Amino acid sequence: MSDTLIAALIGIPLALASYWVQASLARKAETAKFERDNKREVYNLFLTALVGMGTTKVGTADNSQFSRQLLDARARIILYGSSEVVESLSQFWVHPVLDNDHAYESLTQVVGMMRRDNGAAISENFGEHVKTILFEKFSKSGTLKSR
């Protein structure tokens, strides 16, 4: 058997195997990026809609728009969110009215899970910071409590 034929018999399967491995890794990376991007988008939509609902008067067109966005975000979280985020959100959604510390803590836990799901760290006082950033003004004004 000639050296060229032996090289071809060894080289062609190796080249095909190399192509298959490279294509497989590229598909996995593309899928991971798609999932990561969807999570970021839907978690952002959820928080934006939630805060928007809390800052607008019930019954207004803006409030209705934020309500529709929140419904869309909830459905998409079920599809794209991690099981931990879905579980945490379902626990919050049993009593979603933000009228007590337990409700704020429950929602803050959901936000923390969303951050972890996106690979971000959580500080020791994360819950207090989230509550202040998202809700402090509204909890004092009563906007969220009126629901």
C-alpha cells in the first residue's frame, strides 16, 4: 500500500472527526449563548414591567401595558428561566401583593435567583439593596400597597 493511500485512509477520518467535534462544540456554544441572552432579556422585562406597574396608577394605559409585559415575562420565564428561578417566582406568586416585609423578601429572593442564573454574585446585603433600589420610594408612598 502506498504512503499516500495510508495517509488518506488515516487523514480523512481524522479530518471528519475533527470537523464533527468542532461543529458540535460550536452548536453547544451557540445554544448556551441563546439561552443566556434569553434569560437576560426576560429577567429584565420582568423587573421593568414590575417596577412600571408600581410607578403607574392602576387603570391607566401605561399600567395596562406594564401588566401585559409582566404576563409575557412570566410566560417566558417558564420557558427560559432556570428551574430555581421558576420555583422561586412561583413561591412569590402565591401572594404577589407587595404589602409586607415577607413579600418584599420573597421578591428579592426571585431577583437574587435571576442574578445567580446570569452568573452575577450576590452580596451579603443584596436583599436590602434591591428593596431600596426598586421599592423604597413606592413602599413609603403606598403605590405598591394599594394593590
